[in-house]
Amino acid sequence: MIESMLVFGLVNSAVLMLLALGFSLTFGLSGVANFSHGGIYLFAGYLAYFLLKMGLPYFIAVVLTIFITALLGAAIYKLIVIRVRGIVLNEVIATFAIGICMLEFFRWLGFVTYEYSLPYIARGRFTIFETTLDYQRSLIIVVALLLAVFLWFFTHRTKTGLALLGMAQDEYTALAVGIDSDWAATYSFAIGGAFAAIAAVMILPLGIININIGYEVLLIALAVTVLGGLESTKGLILACIILGYAQVITSTFFAPHWKEAVYLAAILIVLAVKPSGLLGKFKELEERV
Amino acid sequence: MKKKKALWGLLVALMLLSVWSISGCSPQEAPTQVASGEPIVVAIPTALGSIEGRDGVRAIEMAVEEINAAGGVNLAGEQRPFEVVTIDTREHEAGIPIHDALAALERIILTEEPHAILFGAFRSEVLLASMDVIAEHKIPYIVTTAMTPEMQTKIAENYDEYKYIFRMCLNAPYLVMYLNQMMGYLETEFGFNKAFIVAQDVLWAKGTGGGVEAWLNNNNWEVVGFDVYPTGAGDFSSSLTKARQGGAQVIVPIFDMPQSGVLVKQARDMEVPALLAGFISPAAPENAWDVFEGELDGLINFIFEIGPLPAEAVPMSIEFNKKFGEKFGESARASLAGHAPGPSYDSVYVLKEAIERAGSLDGDAIVAALEETDTYGVIGRIRFDENHQVVYGMDPAETALGGAFQWREPGVRVPVFPEMIAEDDIELPPYM
């Protein structure tokens, strides 16, 4: 039981991390909470499905999906969010509306049947600690870790990443040294979209693509980001591990019924005790004051 | 500037489109109207975005088209066509409150003034709440999805108020009856005596799970566990681990949510050596084998009402599949839901016959005529019991029929239960 809990707790954490990385990155770098993340995630899922259905080879379909979804992310910022940038409430309403429009548009198109699914990248299983784990879930763990490392490296070791981070820390100072605010935000929306697409092609093969998943993704991303801290990659990883294992433990020792409540409880507790998140720094000073 | 305006226009159009699809009332004219005279308005307030809702509405439209093409309903000597109006209650989605679905029901009653309501509530919770609205408006209401037996209890307790409500689909106790009989068969045939139940956290599924659990406990089975998952849950590893460690030979899944497809794949991924036998809605359609990449081998899945599963013992079910495929395409037929299409199609004919017997559109007269129903449809023989539930059993010549099939290589659904429709014995899959 314990071995299984350890293994599937890790899988669960990795799934959460993949789902939240794009949202967290956009939030951390542009300061805009992109509530259309769930819609973008589902867009990527359906896009990959139709590209594969058209007969494209898997690798090409995946690369195209990631690229097109990144463009969609950038377009959302350039066409809509840019007009309300800086007015937090309007940003929330605009991105939320886009997300709802996308999800309901899919429903309107009739994507409600059970026929939409993506294939596993690799089929097969192996045994670890007497627990059988399939290749797909193993890959999810690997990809989640790689993306987290990439995200940390990108924001701390590349000029572009540092520019984005600078913009997130203090927009006026960043502008003063020549960093274009809109360029930075467009870039972060595009990367956020690409991350959502990667999450979609990794996670959606576990089941079937369904519109309601888009709403759940948003809640997950929000919970993880609030718990970990807005700009902190390490905080994000820590939050995913805490939530991932908390869910599996709740499900195993109490009842699966309660595990969804873990997200909401996490948001409430963190907002009450440490609003900047477990490892968030941006608002820490304000909190002390 | 023009571009800017165009973009905003596009956004507004998209939003309006979305709002319209969320709460919109979308009347649909009945296709061919050979019959003359004022139409008989049939309202469908349900979760149109669900697969059961979509297929149920299609089945109703198909029946309406057939009836209208054949001259319509003979109402006291005058041929009147049916007209269908729909409204989306969205009740199948997580987080949609019951009062939203009720508001949609009230709205279509007040704006369209229907003579009867078909398909009805998708969720049992909404059905129970709708009963008072129906009682107030006194409109005959035939439900073909929601399964709670509480509906019958309420009718039994207050017949005069709730007599307008009828149910043609399977209810939870009948599903329990079928599941229990099949568990008995598995015990006799394979010596199984350990089961694990996993159900969705909705009224009908929990009720069904509870019924199966009680029967198993009373029949010397060991129930290794009974887990309930909220709608939308996508990881079943803890239950599957418990099932394996407890030595469960049968896992009984009871779900109508799309995410339950994960359970099937995860059980194979974790190599759980147990037979899955129950209801997983995404695994019911004929095209599910391809969707699940062949991971369904051995799964026993129920079709709540014969119709979507063509069975030789019920010739009308074969005819129904043929006509549905011709009208909506093979792809639509192959994705037919395992619950609702059959009784939804039959409900139109049952209503037509009741109106003709009553010779009136008066709610009370139609109710009295509906109670006398004794006819055959794609679900078998159709008769209502004293609490307005269609009687289900094992012989389609005597009662309506539900059944189970087993997925087999190379992706075929083999009817295996009950005996009247079984085309082969249940086989244990290779992983057991």
C-alpha cells in the first residue's frame, strides 16, 4: 500500500505540475493571471486529436500542436489582454471570458461524445516497489521535471528569461532599462500556451478528452500557484508534491470523495497563513509591513 | 481602427454565441410535417451537451419525423404533427446548481407551453426537484435518463400531485437487479466471491452501489471496498491498489462521467487481475474499442436499455440501429450512448398512442391513457407499474430489457447477459 502510495503520489504530483506550469509561468512573468489556461489546454488536446486524425505522424502532430498553441497564447495577449493590461479586475474578466468562450465553443461544435482521445506515447509497464507503473505515467514524471528545470534555467540563466523576470519584479524599472513590457507579456503568454500543449499531449492520453476537464485544470493551476508562490519554481514543485501526496493519502486512508476538497483547503489555508505562498517572495515584505 | 472594431466584434460574437449555447432555448421545427393542424408541442429540457442528451434528442427527433411523415397524431379525428422544442439545462456538468436546471424547465414551460415533456431531467437530483414544477403545471412528463427510485416513492406517497411523471428508462433498483444476477452468475461459473465497488458521487450511482453491496453481503461475498469518486475525478490508483491487495476478483464500476474512462485504462496499466463488470459510460458505444486503443478487452459493460445494442431477441432494436445510422450517419450510430436513446425513441410512440387513446391534450386525460400503455418498442415490452416506472425484466416479450455485453478482440461487443439475448458465455480475459 505504502509503495503504491509513494509511486502514484509522485505521478499525481507530476500531473499537477504539468497542468500548473503554464499558468504559473504566465502569472509569474507577466503578472497576468491567465484564466483561459483551461481553454488553451483543451484547445491543444483537440488540435492534437485532429492533426493525428488527419494522418500526421505523431511527432509532427505534437510539435505542430505545441507551436500553434503557443501562437494562440501570444494572440490572446496581443489581441485582447493588452487592451486591459494593468487593470487587474479587467484582466481576470477578459481571460476568464476567453476561457469560457473557448470551452463552450467546443461544446457548441458538438465535442461532447466519448470519441476524442490521444494515444500513449509509449506502451508498456514495469514494476517498481511491487507497484506496476506504465511508461506513459513514467514519462509524465520525467517531462514534468524537465520542464521545471527548463523553467528555472530559462528564468535565471538566459537573458530573455532574466528580462521577463525583471519585468515581473518591477515593470517601471524594467522599462527604464529598455525591456519592452508588451513583448515580455506576449512571450510569457506564448510559453504558457506551449506548456499547456505539452501538458495536454502528456496527460490527456490517460483518459478521454472532455470539455469539463478545462474547468478542472483551471482550479488545479490556481491552487498550485497560490500554494507555491506566484513566481517561485521551487515553490511550484513543493506545492505539487504536497497537493499530489495529500490527495493520494486522503484517497487511500479516508475516501476518494474528499480528495477534491484538498485543493480548496490548500488555497484557504495558504491565503490565511501566508498569502505570498510557501516560497513566494514578491509580497512577503508587504505581509511583514 | 477597422481591424480593432472587427476584433472586438468577433469577441462579442463569440461571447454571445457562448451565452446562447449555455442557456439558450433553441426551438427545432419538426422536419417533415405531412399532418395538418396546430402542432402538439413536446418540450425537451435536459443536458443537451451530454452524450445521452444528444443521442436521446436525436432518437426523439427521429421518432417525431417518422410519426409526422406517417400523418401525425390522430387527435379526435384530426391529424396533428408533433413539434419539438429543446432547452439546455447543463445539469450533467459539475458545479451547475439544481436551481439553474429548474429555471430552464420553468422557462420552456412558460415560453413554449408544451403539451408534454419528454426525456426530462438528466440527473436524479434535478428530477426530484422538477417533480413539484411538473405537479404545478400538470404536464405529462416521461423521463428517460434519471434513475432514482425516489421518484416512485414520491408518486406512491402523493399520487394526485405527482401522477404526471412517468419513467421509461431503467431505474437504479432494476440496474441493481441486473448487476446482482450477473454477480450470481460469476459466482456460479467462476467461483468468484470478492468484489470491489467504485461509484460516482451522484444519487443513482451511489444508490446502485449500495444495492449491490447489500446483495453481495447477503450472499456470502466479501466486499473488499466501496469507494465513491466525485464527478470529474481522474485518478483511481488508490481504489485499484486496494482492490488488488484485497484480492478482489470483480471490480464493479458505476459511472456516467467521461473521466471514468481513465479507470479502465488505469486498471490495465496497473495490471489489476480483476474482471471489470458494471457501467462505464464511455466504454458503452460501439466505437469505444478504438478510442481506448484496445484496452477494453474483457470488460463487461451494461447497456441500460436495449436499443443502442442491437439484439436479435428484440428485432426492433436492430431496426432502430439501422434507421439511426441512415439518418445521422454511421459514426453517430457507432457512438450511441448506452443509456437513454432506446426509451427516448419509444417515449414518442408511447405518447402518441396515449394522446390518441385519450382523444384530448388534457394532462389528466393523457396521464390516464399513459397508465394503460401496453406496447412493444426498441426496449422490449412497455408497461408502467402503479408508480409509473416501466417494468424491466429478463424477457423482452414480457418486459422492457436491459443487458450487458463483453468487449472481445478484435473490438466487438458480444451480448452476454441476460440469457435471452446472450450470444456467448462470459469469458475471463487473458490478464486474469
